[in-house]
Amino acid sequence: MANKQQPNNNRPLLPRFNIFWIYGAIALFIVGWSLFSTENSDPVKSDWSVVEPLVERGEVERIRVVNRETAEVFLKKEAAEKYRNEDEGALKRLPATGAHLYFTIPSVDSFREDLKAAEEALPAEQHAVVVYENEKGDWLNILGSILPWVLIIGFWFFLMRSMARGIGGGGGNGIMNVGKARAQVFDKENKKPVTFKDVAGLEEAKVEIMEIVDFLKHADKYRELGAKIPKGALLVGPPGTGKTLLAKAVAGEANVPFLSISGSDFVEMFVGVGASRVRDLFEQAKQKAPCILFIDEIDAIGRARGKNAGFSGNDERENTLNQLLTEMDGFQTNAGVIVLAATNRADILDKALMRAGRFDRQIEVGLPDIKEREAIFEVHLRPLKLDPMLDRAFLARQTPGFSGADIANVCNEAALIAARHEKKFIAKEDFLAAIDRIIGGLERKNKIITDNEKRKIAYHEAGHATVSWLLKHASPLIKVTIIPRGKALGAAWYLPEERQITTREQLMDEMASTLGGRVSEQLTFGEISTGALNDLERVTKQAYAMVAYYGMSEKVGNLSFYDSTGQSDMAFTKPYSNETAEAIDKEARALIDEAYRMAEEVLTEHREGLQALAELLLEREVIFTEDVERILGKRAGKEDVCATTQDQEGEVIAPESATQE
């Protein structure tokens, strides 16, 4: 059997390094500096026998008598330098600044007599100046000399402790913890977990993401079949739709740790910090595996690389992204770590980040439909004290295009309004007032408006209401007001159909309804105003979209220049020729002119109804569906289920999705 090599036990053992060695070295340096420094600022102790010859030779500039017992002697500059350079005795240690000598006097009177006798042979201009002062103590001088060293030692002590915490991997605020990831950890023992019961709506997203939960709960049955769970899932949707809440619910349902961090937390002014934090984040996740790692607003670091190089390139951000790509699918294994991310800008993310093996699935978390809005209302209405007759379905119909965050805001605003009016419960009118305030802003009843302006606003809003009521595909009206609200001088609430696709006829009726206010002003007053600014803006955008995006023009044809990738903003050239651009301009103008004629025909035919509506508005300031139906007759068309608003200044005060078509 071969002999095993024995360790060398004769080698001397070196003491282990201790951070307090540095403190000791600093203290020794300070003591040595104080003892052996060549510079000296303390006066030399002496007596009158040494000072008297100096006075007799006229080498004393002034004498300072302190507390009637100590005399400090200040020599002339030339004399002090001479004795420092030539003398071999005590005068060689004269300080460079301050008092040079000091001695104790028996009494002030005897000191004066001795000084007078020593200066008797000197001319008056060479006599020393004598100053008498009283001091309470020397503790301020002592403190002033010690304080700088105390501050230096204290700073070093703080610095070393911070470094020790950083090296030891302690709290995240150490000076050496700049590269540590600042992720919030939600363990299953920490607090009550969020489950799918707390997430209303999002039924389709729940079904798609339940596979991840099932894998974390029953991983063995997947491994037996050789299946691999997706490494990552990307939640995509508008702001406020519940992406973060859904990710928390996944962790709560799976009963595993949940690490949450924002994409902006990786961005730092120091080079290399972002990549370091990515590495540290995945190290934390591996230690807690199986777990869920959630990166919110991942577009902060996940933007596509190199598309606009030279203009707004960011090497540090790209290094952070490269490290994230490596950690998600590199040589290292991340078994048990599932990455969820959320963004509302999936079109600008890097393709390498979106490929299979990193984010295998892209889950759409869209705005809730009417049934989902009703379920969301149920969640947010639980803690509120409500009117027993309140209809949740009615509230869902009044909030088309609202996200979950918007609905939560409506419920809270309704509670505030009810409390402000000293009510014991929250009623239907409180919710309607809350919706109106959120969409249109606060009523401004004190805004100064002349009678002439008020009349034009009334006819403008009456024009919108009349055209929208009489055209078959336009959105029917539910409420019109000429009370200023927010920036708007007047507003009209409509009930558009909640549809997924829109025909050309529907778009033309909507455009005609939008132009109804401008047409009404022209027919009634023979002049137009700036009140239709936003009306014209909306109509112009809609017309160009019909021609250039939806292919609803015979001359331009079935072409679409819409770029779903979002890269057209960085292009310097248009994807069509100048001739096509001219054709698009002409067709868009033709569509707007056609819609204008449609509105003009409706208002000309029903001019009496327009006038009646406007005068009723001037009288009441607010009119409702029943008033419009009484004046213009019952509307021909099917019943609709949602609501939106449009204001006199032209500003659409409605959710985006209600007018996205």
C-alpha cells in the first residue's frame, strides 16, 4: 500500500487576518506622528532670566499676560529665526507659529517693574507691547486639537464596518453591496399569500399559467414523462391590468418563494453593476429553488440591441441584458427557477430574450370585458358599505375599457364622495359621479363663461348628441352637460358597442358624429370656433388610419402601412412613395368631407330637434337619454352596453379601448 503524503506540521502557523489590525495601525501612526513630528507649535517653557536679555536687546515684539499669572512671549521674526538656526540650547526648539516662550510671573506689579527696568536703555519704538487677557480654561484648545483625529478615526471605523458587512454578505446597504440585487422576497411563511381567488377576471390568462403552478406542485409526474416546464413566461398587457398581481398569485398557489424586482433596479450609474445584480439575483433564486423570479417592467433592460446605435445606445444596459440572457439560458443550470416578467411594451423587447428557451410563452393580459369587470367590481366592493339595491352589472356596463386599477379607483372615489356628503352607505349615484370625475375631471362651476360662449357650447354638444342619436351605427347618447369639467367646456357620455372589429359604415357614422359639433356651429351661427380642436384631431387620425392601415380606400387599395413591430418610429423614410403619400392625403380628406356631409344632412333635416336640445341644455345644463328620446324620437338600432365620453373642446375623455377602433 502506498504511503499517503503526510502534511507538513513543522510549517509555522500564521495568525489569521483581523480587521482590527488596521485600526491598530492607524492608532500607532497617530501616536507616532504626535511624538516624533519635527513640527512643533507649543511655546518653550522658560523664566524671566532667559527673557530679560531678549527684552534688553529689543527682540521681543509683544508679551501676552494670561489670567495675571502666565506671560507668553512673542519674538520678532528675525530673532526667532536666528535662535532656531544658531542657538544650541532651549531656544533652538522655538515654534514657527504662535507664542515662542512662556513663564510664570509672581505678580503683575513685579512683572511691570522688571520689564520697565529691562527696557530702560531702549528707545520707545523698540519696547514690547504688553496685553492682559483672562481665559476660563484650556479645554477648548484641547478639544480643538483632539477633534480632527477623533473624526478621522470614527470615519475609518465606519468605513471598515461597512466593508465587513459587504464582504460578509450582510444587509443590502453596505458600501460593498452595490452589486447586490435588491429583490423583495416573499416566502410562504412571511405573510398571507395571494391566490387566484384574489384575482378577478383574467380567466384565460389563469388557465394558461396554471400549468406552471401544477408543475411546481406536482413536478414528479412531469419528470417521469420527460417533460420540461417552460423556463419563463412573459405577461404582456396595458398598465393596471393585474400582471404583477397575477405573478404573485402564481407564487401563492404554488406555495413557493417569490422574488420580485423591477427592471429599473438593474440600471445604475456605475459600470458593471447591472450585470452583477443579475448574477446575484439568480444566485439568490437558486438557493431558494423551487421558486418564482418576477421581473417587473423588463423593458427597462430588455430593449432590442443595436437598432439605434449612435443615438441612444447604452453599453451598460446592453451588458445587463447580455448577462440576463446568459443566466436564463446559458451553460449554468437554473433548475427549479421559473422566471416571470411583465411589460406593456413587448414590441421593443430583444428577439433573443423572446425566443424559446428563455421566455417560452407570451401570455396576454388584456383589458377586462364586461363580465370580467363585474367580477373585479365584486372584489373591490367587498370592504365597502353599499346600498343593498346596487346593481354590479350596471357598474360594469358604465366602465368600458377600464382596467382593474381603474375600477379600484372608481370604488375608492365613490366611497370618498359618499363620505363627503355624509351618507351612511354608497349608492348608485356616487359611483356615477366617481366615473364622471375620473373620466372628465372635477366640475368647474365657477369658471367664467360668457352667455355667447355658453350658447355656442350648448349648440356644439347638441350637434354631437343629435347626429349620434340619429345615425344607425353611431354610439347612442346617455348624458350631455355644458358644465365645465377639467379642461373641457362641455361633455357628452355615449354608449358604444363593445365590439372586436369595426366596419367602414360604423367608422363613417362615428366620424360624422364627432364632426356634429363643428357642423352645428356652422349651421346655427354661420361661423366656426376653436371648440372642435380635438374633434378634428380624432377625425383626422381616424381617416388616415382607414386609408393607410385598414385598406378602406379604393384608390390606395388593400394596402396597410401599419408596423406592428414598433420599429417604424426609428426609420428615416416612409414605406411608400411620394405619389402614394399624396393619394393617402387626398383619400383621407375625401373621407372627412364625406363624414362632414353626412352630419350636415342629419342636422339640416332635424334642425328643430337640434335647437330644442340646445335650448334645453341652456336651461338645465344637463340632459339625459329620455330628454333626447322625447325630442328626437326613439332611436332605431340595437341596445348597447357600455359608455364613453367626448367633450366640447374636442378632448375624448374615455378609456383608450373604447375608441381604439
